[in-house]
Amino acid sequence: MALVTVKPTRIDTAIANEIAHNTNSGLEHAAQAMTWGADEHVLVALAAAGWLYTRLRKPQKRRIADHVLTVSLATAVLPHVLKSLFDQTRPDRLTVSGHRHGVPYSGRPRDAFPSGHAAHMGALASAAGLLPPLSRHLARTLAVTLSLTRVALLAHWASDVAAGFTLGIVVERLFRPFTLARSRQERSTAARGRP
């Protein structure tokens, strides 16, 4: 049973109403296809595959793979825990006109806050800081775009997506000191190798 009921803001309601009145089934189908890119099952599977690949082929990238897998698992679990504490009705349960225009039903009706998809994307956007500039910009653009599909589908209020995205950033940054820190052995090896 949820402990806190979260109400959408006036801006949330205005955005959802605008989408409900102006969307169409083509846009909704495109958003549904794109939103899979931010799904926890897809992302954890990709992170696990990357982790395994570094174990077999790229040992110098193991710490990054450990970090990505750890953050992916954390952002897969944490939104579910928070959704058990917070109660908020999804916008797609509150629209009639939106369904006439192609808005589908998504997830459990009262699990809007926070957006788990956006949490994954916030973590991805934050971790992209470890990439070269072009890859970083592409990853962050993709993360924001995929997060916004949740608003376009009326699966979440805009504030749910903002909260989820911020949560992902915080989780990624909190894990960095632990998952990306050099081990003692690596530090001593690097110190011995100095001229």
C-alpha cells in the first residue's frame, strides 16, 4: 500500500491534455516502438552483454562495464521500490479523447511516479560523461528523446519523467566512486611504473 499520493501539477495536466487532443495513432505507435529503447529488460540485457564482452575481449574496460551493469541493475530496482511508496494515476487512465486518438494503456494504473524508463535514461545521460564529446552528445540526446516518449504515450506526467531522469543521474553519480575507483592493486602497479 502506497504511503504518499502524488498529484500532477497544472503544467503536467496541461501537457497531457494537449497531447491527448493532438496526437494520432501513427505518433503513438512510433513512441511505443521507441520507448522499448529505455525498457529495463532491454537495458539490463545490453549491460550484461557488455559486461560479458569486457570479460572475454576488453579487460581494460572492465571497470566501466562493472559500473554500467551496477547502475543498470540499481535503476531497474529502485523505481519499483519507489512506486510501492508513491501512488499516482497515470495520465492515460484519465483521458477519453486520447484513447480515441491512439493513446494506449501502459503499465499498472497507479504506478506513474517516478518513471522507471526515465531513471534508466538519466543514468545513461550521466554515464555518457565518460565518453568522448560526440558520443556523449549522441547518448544524451537519445536519453532525453527516449524519456520524452513516456510523456508522449501518456504513460507518465512530465514531472514523473523529470523526477525519474534526475533519480537516474543521482544513482549513477553515487555509484561512480565505488565502481570506477581504481583497486589498490592497480594503484600500486601504476605507482611502481612511474619513472
